[in-house]
Amino acid sequence: QEGDRVFNFAAGPATLPEKVLLKAQSELYDWRGSGMSVMEMSHRGKEFKSIIEKAESDLRTLLNIPQEYSVLFLQGGATTQFAAIPLNVCRPEDPVDFLVTGSWGDKAYKEAQKYCNPKVIWSGKTEKYTKIPSFEDLKQNPDAKFLHICANETIHGVEFKNYPIPNNATGLLIADMSSNFCSKPVDVSKFGIIYAGAQKNVGPSGVTIVIVRKDLIGNAQESTPVMLDYKIHDENNSLYNTPPCYCIYMCGLVFDYLLELGGLEEVEKMNKKKADLLYNAIDGSNGFYRCPVEKSVRSLMNVPFTLEKSELEAEFVKEAAKEQMVQLKGHRSVGGMRASIYNAMPLAGVEKLVAFMKNFQAKHA
Ligand code: PLP
């Protein structure tokens, strides 16, 4: 890392590519000869228009988003989408199915209860959210309006490696991709809606990206607030009201950078390499470190692990911080440690963590 920067393993807001931060720094005061910072620009001016259009176009290239999908840059976090989705695609009485593989899927389900009639068709809760079920065994409701999944559970470190086929009235699969968005290629055409808060892989907090199939737009429940209505945002190219301009600009710089790296196939290769290194260190520690998640569904992004001697966990986190590796404490609901290794975490950060883990083990074995 350059200068005084730490290796930041936070789950989000998370580390951003150094190159992107330096680029943003270089144009913070005067964006490309405009005499203004992006923070000071009118969202309706030609400068910002060029920024948001390029961000969208680069994202479309990265994810190969088909023309029949709209890309929306919204506010309110992924949490707002938990309500916006049923409000946009369901009537209050409509049944929908939820596959709950962690806390975020559970939160989405609970919020949906206010706006439609959701049912949990599978939950990993009794197994402490360490699994994804076999899709053949799922009992989907044929009348459901959609099937909802959380593609990567940030807290529990459980990631879908492939996706269930929605066997419901509309054939709609909807995914919260907040914590693995743009970490690997995704066949967007398999989904009705993909949504993601930006603050893990693609930018700062404050903007939420929604990729929605166009035929799903325009059916919002009557009481839907204007800010949650996809039709309003779609018709106005995400400029109905003042958007999170600076966040969109930062996402645009990240998209540009990911394309420069060679696109999402390359990004996935780098992410796999980092995750393999870390999981191998955990599995090869003779039980000193443990990851509870079933091997086949371990997340490439969020790696939860515990110490056999749990009384050493606080010391682990403290000692790591002394060596400039921060935010390794696990989520308060599960304890232990968690290393989030999103796109922008360099391989060197994971190598340093693994070396630290080996030393820590040698000291305390
Ligand atoms: N979904 C997932 C998978 C998340 O990891 C998070 C936040 O960490 C959220 C939803 C909530 O996102 P936000 O804080 O943007 O509302």
C-alpha cells in the first residue's frame, strides 16, 4: 500500500482501489477543466450528464446487461429495495417466495411482509446459516410473484455459486447482490431484478444500483412513494430528484478501472486467488482456525472464521491492527473474525493476513 494506508478488511463501506482514489483526488478540486468539483456540479449540467452516462454504459459493458434492462442509480441503500421491490412488482395479497441463507435475506423477507405475502421456502437459520439448499428440494409456490435470494450473505459468508430456476407464476428471480456485485460475471438475463448497495465492491455508500427488466416497470402499488417507484426513476434516467452525484461519479471511476483490469472474468480470477489463499490457510491450520461455512458455498468476498481458542480472538484482532490490518472483528451477531476481501483488496493484503495468521498460531499453539 502507498504511504500510510492500512489493509482494510471492513465489510462495507470497504476499501476502494488505490488508483481510483488517486484519480478522484487529482480531479477533486477541478473536474477535467470544468473549474468545479463533481460535488459542486448541477446534476442537470452537461458535465454530470456525461459522468452518469459513462457510468451506466461502462456498467452495461462490464455485466453485459441486455437492452431490455434498465439501470437505476438510487438512494436509500439496499435496505430501501427490500420495500421497493414488492411495492413495484406485487399487489399486497400476492404470494412471493424467499430463500433465506443469512441475515440479509431474512431482513428482506421481514420488510416484504408489509407490502405483499412472502413465505420463507427454505431457511438456513437452524444450521447457523452455513449452507445453501439443493435446488431440486425447494418447494416453490407456483403462484408466487417472484423468488428472492441474497446472492452473497455478507455476515455469514455464504455465496450462491449458481442460481435456482424460479418455478413460479412469472419466472422471476430477484437477487440482492450488494456484497458480490461486479466481483464476477453474472448472466443478468436470469434475473428480473438485481440490486446492490455500492459500498462494498464499486463505490462509496450512498448509491444503490438497481438493474430491472423493463417489463417490470410501471406496475407499482398505488401507495408507492414517488422515490420508490422505478417508473419515475427510469423515465428520468435516475435524475428525477438530486441523485447522489459524487457517489455515482466514484462508481463510474471504479467501473472504468474494472474494465481496464480486463473485465469481470479477470476480476473473478483475482478474487478466487485471494479467497483460495485464505481458506487454505484456515483449513490447513489443524483446527486452530475454523470456517463454519460448507466448502462448496464459501464466499469469495466475506470470509468468517473463528479461533479454536476463542479467548484469543480479541488479541488476534488487536495484534493484526498493530500490523496495519484493520476491521477483522466478526459481525456482532456471529462473533469470531471476518475478513472481507472485495475486489479492491490487493493480493498483498491477503498474503500479509495469512502470514500473520501463521505467526499468531505458532505463538499460541
Ligand atoms: N444486503 C446485503 C447483502 C448487505 O451486505 C447489506 C449491507 O451490508 C445490505 C443489504 C444493506 O445495505 P444498505 O446498508 O445499503 O441498506
